[in-house]
Amino acid sequence: MLALENAILEKGTVLPGGVLKVNSFLNHQIDTGLMIEIGKEFAHRFKDCGITKVITIESSGIAPSFFAAHELHAPLIFARKKKSLTLQDNLYTSSVFSFTKQETSEITVAKEFLHKDDTVLIIDDFLANGQAALGLIDVAKQAGATIAGIGIVIEKSFQPGREKLESAGYRVESLARIKRLDNESVTFLQKDAIHS
């Protein structure tokens, strides 16, 4: 997706340790026009899958998931990382390790929102080691829901996430696939666009 790749090249910052900072349009400040286009692209790729729910993890997955859910005419569920007073019982839970934050969170989804007759599209902002997607897969499986696929905004193709998910039999659709992050530059997998 060219608009997304251009945003990464123009506004993203490569940090040490294989971290891509995209706070200016995805993870802190939201480029709503770009999110609308991302949502349309996910909806186009999964339009024939009978999606009844879109699911993500708070908070960075919410913006792209919202627009995808809107285009698919499906509710959006976001798994919470912290329990609240209103979410205590009847929950699906899973543990997720965050590569960027180097911490494990227990994610929760209320059982009333996810059922065995649902067909789910999982969306996340990044795919690195696949832990967030695997946590959401676990939650969907606990509900007995069908998983149509996993939509990823930015994939770090040099990390094992895609391989884990595909080897487990899941369809993965990534809008930007990064081959390398080094020397403060981004190299995309498909067309080797380089930014210094």
C-alpha cells in the first residue's frame, strides 16, 4: 500500500534494536485520512469472508481496526490490557508479550461480545514475533469463533511472526512489509524502497 509506505518513509523513525517509531501517524497521533484508506484496504481484502466481528488489542490497533470494521459493517471489539471494575467476570483471557515494551500483558474480552457463530478478522498495528496475533487467536478459539484471517498494518518480515501464523494455518495480509531496519533506514520487502 503506497500511501502507507510513503508515510513510513517520510514520518517514521528507525530506532536501535529493530524498532520503527510511527507515533506521528499511527501509535500516538492518528492520520485519519490514512487510517480510512487502511480500513478500506483491509475490508477489500477480506470482503468475501463473511466477517461478523473485527478484533484488536488496545490501543494502537484501534484506529485501523475501527475503519476496517466500519467498511465491513461489523462491530469492533478491542481486547483490554488492564481489567476494569466493569470487566471482572465472564471473560476470555490470554497472555501477550510485547516486543516493543518488553512486558507481558493479560488481555481480556467479555464473553458477551464474542461467540461461536462469529467469523473474526484480527487486526493489529505491527507484526514482529506474532505474540499479539496469537493472543487474539487464543481468545477467538476460546469463544469457538472462526478466524478468517489476520490484517497487519506494518510487518517486520525479518522477524518470525508471519512464519508462525502461516505455519499454524492462518491467512496473513500485511499492508507494508519491511525487509530491513538498519542505519536509520527502512527497506521494504517487495520493492526495496530505501529511505536514509
